[in-house]
Amino acid sequence: VTDKEAIEAVADEMAVAIQERQLERLEPLLHPEFEFAGRTRAETIAYVRGLVQKYQPMGAKVVFVDIQVDGDTGTADGVIQATVMGRPQQVRVKAVFARTEDDEWVLKKVSSDGVPR
């Protein structure tokens, strides 16, 4: 498995966890210092839980257009796709991944102009 494939697998696993409403599966996929829109890892999981309960997205999927790996850091530009309240939605994202001491990849930071604070 290449680093790029491992990063894509993390994103796929996160999408499945959201789709299956098993958000506790997100925590080990997020870096301890994870950041999204000023939120910590725990705050982000709570935020996503609220969005999932309110909007019940279906078919959540992450598609990366470009993944670059430099040592223990990976960056990716992509799109999160889901059907929300019967309508297809997509949000462009930039993601930063970090390799752990166990040689696993975790998501360290996400930024997007399409997600509210």
C-alpha cells in the first residue's frame, strides 16, 4: 500500500463511519491536535454528530483530486460529496495528514470555505 492509498483509505473509512452513524470511529482517524474551523478533535466530532443527526446525509464520500506526500506529511485537495435532505451536495476541502509513530496516517487539519463555523 502506498502512502497515497493509505491516505485515501483513511478518508474512505471516515466517510463510512459517517454514513453508518458510528462517529466514535472517527477519533482514532484524527490526529490528537486535529483542527477544523477553530475546533479541536472532540469539538469537531460533536459538531459532525449534530450535522449528521440534523441533516442525515446519505452516500458520504471523499474524492481527492491531488494528494502530495512529503516525508511524514500528506496534503490533499478534494471534495466531500453526500446527498443531504434529498439533494446532492459537495464541499471542496484541503486536508493535511500526518504519519504516526506506528506508521499509520491520520487526518491533522481540514479547511473549507463551504462549511460554517
